[in-house]
Amino acid sequence: MNFSNKVSSSGQSGSEKFDGGTAVACVILGLSFLVGAPGNLLVIWTILRHIKQHSHNVLLILHLAVADLLVLITLPLWIYSLAFSWVFGEAFCKAMVYIINACMYSSVFLITVLGVERFVAVRYPFISTGWKRQKAFHKLLLALWISAFLFSIPVIQTQVVGKKAGEEHCLYQEYTSTTQEVVIVLLQTLVGYILPFSVLVVCYGCLCSRITQMSFMFKRKSTVLITSIVVVFAICWTPHHIGNILTLIILATENSFSDMAECLESIRSTMIFIAGAMVFISSTINPVLYMFAARSFRNSRHDTGIQKLFRHLSSTSRVAERRTIDKLRSIMDNVRHPLHTVIHSQRSLISQRSLVSQRLRLPKYRTNRLGNSFIPRAIRLFNSSLGGRRANRRTGTTLQ
């Protein structure tokens, strides 16, 4: 992270401003460490210890907590450096700033994926089942971390330990040329803020109309939780990147409009420490949001509210994915085998009709093995018996 690109102007008034900004920054950083480090540790421990099946939302929150924790554990060194001086050498300064930049890039990327995942899951659920497969999702997370470390490489070259009033501080960056400074600051602003923030604005602009229409209550709660994470990210990171934009304007106008450039430089120097402290607040506030979201879940004998929050986040995501997959399979079966579906429905209809007709059909007479019916046979027997009686009567008359 870049607290300052240039040393503040000399003089007693500048020193007083520097001391005032340092005091406020130290207080903010101290509170951020006391709240954020235990909070992110609790989130990591809860997910790894109590959540057996991790949904993609929970995995993103886990990686976000890891990135935030790596940033927050460096705060005691920052506080000591601001209050006194940097005594750990330039190599350690470069390494620490590089890790902080990489973790902050990864936090920005993870929050962006959280927002996009919510948008796709709500608006296009059939697409979300394909791009969120387990292997593909782990590859995506790996690519995010690798990209974060790659984008942070320029910091290794530019970060230096500068001297101010005879004391060394790991707060400054030294550029070989104005072009190099413009490229690095522009890259940091575009990749770390403007592009992710634009994607999130588009996603949530399209999603706002659907949040109030969600019938599943907990799905709406999870969407509101992730939306609050995105909003806090925008609030905390905006001042820092406003300082970067002011730096670009100063570089563009320092030759032609020197008075305006000096005025902007004083504004940037005044806000730079507070803006840097707000960046650390973004790593602190997420566990606080989880605690507020967990208040709707009562603590039980075995589970706390935050455990129930992550468990419901995971279970709700899995149920939604299963329903979506089942619907997609049924639709694909009907599309791939339309003739089989029609034939099967016609056969079932014919079988139902034949069953009804069999129940309504009149019973047939039993037939013998020669195929003769019972009634003609009875008639023949009756006729033969009559013929026998007549013959007996004739023989009786002749004997008499």
C-alpha cells in the first residue's frame, strides 16, 4: 500500500500537520488491529472447524478473511513506524509492503467475485451451476491470488525507506521517471478500484429490483449481507484512490499549472494518512458485518450465531444448486428426447383408455375348445333330447 509518494513539505506547520495525521492514523490502526485480527481469526476458525461442507460463498468469505488477517497482523509494525521510526531495514520494508499490496488486491478481487456470484445466482441460476463447479472454482481462486501477487510486483522496485527529520520511515515510493509513476499509479487505480467497482455497480444495479422479489427469505438475507460487504469496500477504498487520482492530476499539471498542483499536493498530503487508515478498516469491518448478520440466529447449546450463519449460507447455496441442476436436467432431457417424451405420453394415454374400456366392456360367454358358444350347444342338446323322447313314444305305440 502507498501511504505517500512524496515527503511532506518542510516547516513547523507541516510538521504539526504530520504529527496530527500520524496520531489519528495510529489510533485508527490500533482499533483496527484490536477488532479485526480476533474477528477474522474467529471467522477462519469457525469455517474450518464447524462447517463441514463449504459452499462457494463460504469459501470466498474464508479466503477474504485470510487476506484481511495477513494485512492486519502487520499493523503493530506500521504503528511503531509511524510513532517512532523504521528500524527493520529496507528489505523487510519491501517484503511487508509487497505482501500487504498482494493481500489487498486479492481482497478486492474476492469481493468482486462475491458480487458477481450473487448476481449470476439470482439472475441466471442455470449458468451459475456450470461456472461454479468445484475444480473450476478452486482454479479461479488460485488465479485470483496469483494475479494479486503479480500486480504487486512493481512495489518491490519502488518502495524505499525515506528519511524525515532524521528518522527513517517505510512510507515512501521512489520512481525513476514520471512515466513510471503514472503507469504504476494508473494500474493500481484501474485494476484495484475502477474496474472492480464498475463491475459491482453494474451487477447490483441489475440486482436491486430482484432482491425485494425473492421468496426465499434466507437467500435474500445472504444477498443483503454480501451487498453490505461490497458497500463497505467502496466506502473504505474510495479516499485512497481519490488520492491516486489527485497524484495523476498533479503529475499532469505540475509544469503548466504549478499553483494548482501545489494546492492539490497539500490536499493529498493531508488526506493520505487517513485514507491509508481507512483501507485497513476495510479489512476490519467484515467480521463486524458477520456478527450483525448472525444476530438473527439464536445461540443454542452447541452452535453460536455465527456458526449458524455460515452453516445456513452453505446449506442454502447447496439446496439452490441442487434444485437448479434438477431443473436443468429435466429441461435438457425434454430437449434431447422430444420424440421419446411424446411417444411415452401417448402410450400412457392409450394404456389408460384400454384399461377404462376393459372395465366397461360386457363379459363374454365361455367357449369350449371347439370354439362353439354355450347357447347353441344347449339348443342342440335340447333338440336331441326332444328327438329321443319322440322316438321312445313311437316304439311304445308299436309294441302296444
